[in-house]
Amino acid sequence: MSEKVEADRIEYLEALSSSSKLYEKACDIFPNGVTHDLRKYEPFPIYASHAEGGRKWDVDGREYVDLWMGHGSLLLGHCFPDMVDAVGAQVAKGTHYGACHELEVEWGMWVKRLIPTAERVRFTGSGTEATLMALRLARTYTGKRKVLKFIGHFHGWHDNLMIGGLPPFDEPVPAGILKEVAETVALCPPNDIERVEDILGSDPDISCVIVEPTGASFGTIPTRPGFLNELREITRKHDVLLVFDEVITGFRCSPGGAQAHFNISPDLTSLAKVLAGGLPGGALVGRKDILELLEFRGDREWDFCRKMPHQGTFNANPVSAAAGIATLKAIESGEPNRQADKNAEFLRKHLNDVIRTQNVDWAIYGDFSGVKFLPNCGGQEAALASINAGIYDYKKLKGFHPEIGRGFRTAMQLEGVDMNGMAAMTSSAHTAEDLEHVVQAFNATLTRLKSSGLIKA
């Protein structure tokens, strides 16, 4: 460890002493001291105390421009006033009725209104549950067992779809997942339509193809132009269901999600995050003839053997419904989406300008409200052209630079910016001052990393 790296580490420890003490306690409670894998950072994570708009504060009183945005849930920023009012009013009325309620009907109507293919809606407790339901429904509807997914695409942490989602991607099978389950998953390199054709043409047991429509992790591995149209055509040709995982892209790419933006109709769509305005909640939507497999159609006991069962204590929870309704109402016009996209475009342009000024081999890319940081890219202009064409080596785009990533995130936090590793998302609530602060913080961070020897000019 260089003297500069050690100095930055000491600065971090001193600046976040209260977070450090909380982390020590957490390590006696939680595995690794955290409640989500993405919050495991060296030497310890920050502990937030409150947030508003595009900023949040930690328990040490430090202020950050927040580019995590609730793992993508907060298109409108923290504490959107209408959402806060709606949630407060509902909490006063009750948090869990154990019964149907008016808000779930209104929430479902808003989903149908905005998502083009939502002929029917079923709420779930999370995005993971929504993609789990998609697979089970696809198997029920088609009578086939398998799913085709793309390497690097993440669809939740359940057994069938964890395979191939994280580095090293194609092997080994993640811990705890049965080999027999892994054998029901056909992995395909992203953007490779010829390989999709080969798999579907040679294996008649594929029930569905699932895809993050803008690419793995909201475009970290971007989908190449034209690929989704090709995928829709080829799945129809082979009588295979097409599932869009719009847990992130739903209501973020546009009020109608990526499917509305690209004008493509999947058979099923998973939703979460923005759907519930930052509270827990998900949904599966899609074709009526598929989702009606959830319906009772005769004797209840006998139907449990024929219909696809689905329970969930917190499905359409009234508090989440209140937050979701307020959020979807606010984004119906599309203006929040346009503002968030404009904010990300500003960052991508000006951060690339910083890179050129600093003369380092990095590139900033992304689409919609996403901002991705790529070190050691092999030349900014060539890398950006290759990424935009969907032909850049996908294994170098996701999880390829862990050491630089650790130093980068720590340095950005010391400069007052928090984000998910080397990926960021903007909201409509970020101000011009917030964006300028990010640009200045990035410039200072590159200087830190060069001084520590983690990157070279």
C-alpha cells in the first residue's frame, strides 16, 4: 500500500468515525456487517441519517450528492413532497389491512395506463419476486422447463436467474444453487442474436427469453441498436415468450418504460423500484391469456393443482401503493424523465471533458439517466464508439476493475459524492449545483488516484 493510499484511508477513517463505529457494531449482527451485498465496501460503508432532493447526509454530518438514488427507485429524488404526504396520510390509516383496498385498484390502474403491454397486473413484494413469477408463469403457460438469459444481466437473486449475472459470469454456479437448476438456464452472450437463434433452434424446451432491455445493470453492458427488434422477431418465430425485466427501466426510460421508448411489445414485464416510489413493491404485467393462469376457475382446492399459486404478505401493501400512485401521477407527463436524462447527459459530457483534461485512459458512457465510469478503456473515442455499437468486450464493462473501483468510490465519498461503485443514476431533483459538484469531485478524485498510483496519466 502506497503512502498516499494509506493517507487517504486515514482521512476516510477520521472523516467517517461515526460510520466506522456503527460498522463495528454491525459486524456482530450481520454477515460482513451489511444487509445487501452492494453495500459491502472497504474499509466500511457510510451510514446515512437523512436525505432530500438529490442529496443525503451521513451520521457524521457529511453531505453528499447522491447518485445511488435508492438503487434506481428515486426518479423524483428523495422525499418527493407528494409522495411523502401520501405515505404519511396512509400510515395514519393503517399499514397492513390483510384485505383488498381501494389504493391497490388505483395503483393497478396507473400501471395499466402507463405500461403499453399491461393487460393484467399482479403486484409482488419486490423485483426479484416479479421475475420469479415471470419464469414460473412462462413454464406454466408453455409447458417447457428452461429459460434463456444473457450473461451479465441481473434479474434478482433467486436460483434460476442468479446464474451468469455476476463475474465470473459463466462459471462456477453460484453457491447454494443446485446443478439441476443451473441446467435449466441457457446462457447467451449479450447482443449475440445468432447464438440466440442457435439455442432456440436446437432446444425445444426453452419457455422464455428474459432480458434487461437497455442492457445489463441499466446499460452497463449496453444493448446494441436493433437487438431488441431482432429478439422479438426470433422469439415469436420459435414460439418462445419474451420477458422484459424492467425493474430498473420501468417508468425511468419513459413513463411507459423501455418498451414504450423502443416501441416493442414483450409478453411479460417485471417492474419494481420507481413503481413503488422508493418503498418496497414490485409487479408482473403482461398478456391477459398468460396472467389469467393465476385465476381460480373452479373448486378452490382442486384449482391449486392446476393454477399457478401466488401469495405474498406484502403484495400491494397500502403504504407502497400510496407512494406508487403519487410517483406515477408525477411522471405521467414524462417531464421528470426528460430532466433526469438531461442531467445524466450533462454529467457524461463534462466528465469526459475532465478525463481529456486529466489525460487518463477512462471513458464515461451510458444512456437515459445512467452514467457509467470505465477505466483503462483503450482510448476514449474508440471505446465509446465500440460501446455504443454494442461490440465492446462485455466482460470488461461489469466488475472488471475491483481495485480501482474501491479507491474511486472512497475518493468520491471524500469529495462529497456517493454512488454505486462505478455506476451512477440521476434524478429529476438534481440541481445544476449538484451536477457541478459531481464534476469537480470527479476531477479531484482522478488527481487523488493518480497521486496514489492506482491510475496513470
